[in-house]
Amino acid sequence: MLVCFFLPWAWIFAFAYDTHTLAEACYLNALQDMESWVFMASTGLFLFVLISEDMQSLLKTNTDLTIAYEQTVQGWVNVLDLRHQETKNHTLRVTEMTVELAKLAGFTDQDELDRIKRGAILHDIGKVGIPDAILTKPGVLNDEEFECMKLHPEIAYDILSGIDFLRSCTDIPYCHHERWNGSGYPRGLKGKEIPRAARLFAIIDVWDALSSQRAYKAAWPEEKVLHYLAQQAGGHFDPEFVDLFLKNYKQLKERAHIA
């Protein structure tokens, strides 16, 4: 009888003890889990800070390199301007106008706009391979001289395509003398075979050349220049881009800070 009386109580005490032990085990497990979580969180935070610092350092280095590259590019252009004083400031004007026209034409990607800007800045870099006697001749070039001058887009391509930073910027230097009707050079591309950036730039380049005084000609009146561009739509130039240029001409000049 005594056994029957004490057995249930023994079981209750045993259960209580087991429950207490189980609670302690759960608590210990929870503590261990918490310690593991804190360790992982602190380690993760430490790594994040480390990586962030490395990334910031990397970004700064990349930015510094980009600035150095841009300054080098501008240095090349300055050297070219020293050789050919007549076209001084031509590069600045056509670059600003081309970037603004590109935005109106639907170019929105900043990397693409940067490539257009660099290409415009370097559009005549191939002229470093053309003799001064031809570049500075005070008159119209003869056939032989003009054939030599026509080499400068290919010279530009050879220079730029060998430089990683500028390889993607060759469309304008290589193709800005191509014509919509296929009569341009160096490859006789026509229509949409010509890169869009080069089609845009060709309009700006001719606009500035006609608007400026050169050794072999006086500056044209603005109205005459715009009339000529309109006439050449579908011949020399992409008609869609000529229309865009003419419709937004005043706005383009204002945006590019050109009087």
C-alpha cells in the first residue's frame, strides 16, 4: 500500500526535476544561440565596416584615376590646339553642343553621355599625324593634300583603340566624316550604319566650322549656316537629327553657354 501511495509522488517529483532540468537546458541553449548570433552579428558588422572602407578606398582610387585620364585627354587636345590655333575653342564648343543634342535625342545613360563627351573632345586627335603644312595651309587643300587629311579618322581610331579607357569612345573620332548618303570617309558608311553619336556630332561639327572664321574662308552668317544644314538633311546628315537640331537651336546654344 505504501508503495502505491509514494509511487505517484515519486513520479511527480521526478517529472518536476526533469522539467527543471529541461528548462535549464533550454535556457542554456538559448544563451548559446544568443552568443552565436551576437558573434555572427559582430563579425558581420566588422566585415561590413572593413569592406565598406575598402570599397570607399577603391571608389576614391577609381575616381582619381578617371580624373587623371580626363586631364590627360584634355592635355592631348591642348597640344593639338597649340598646333592649330585657328580652331582653338572649337573643341569646347562642339563638345558642349553635342552632349546637349545627345540628351535631346534620348541619350540618358550617363556612361554613354560620358563616352560621347570624350569622343567629341578627341574628334580631331588623328590630326597629330597630319603635317602642319596641310593643317595650317591658308587656302583650300588640293586633291593630294585632301587625301592626306582624310587619313585623320583612321589615325584617331588606331590611337584610341589601343587605350582601354578610350576604346569605347571611337565612334565620333572614327566616323564623324561619314555621310548619310554614303559619300563620306573613311569607310563610306551610310544611313544607320553610321553610329548615332557620330551622326549627331557631324551636324555640330559642320555648324561650328561654317560659323567660324578660317584661313580659307570668312565666317558665314547664322541664317546661312542653318539654311545649309537644312538643305543637307538626307544628304550629308541624318534628317531626323537635323530637324531636332534646328527645332532646338536656341535652347542648345543656351544650354551649351554659346553666345
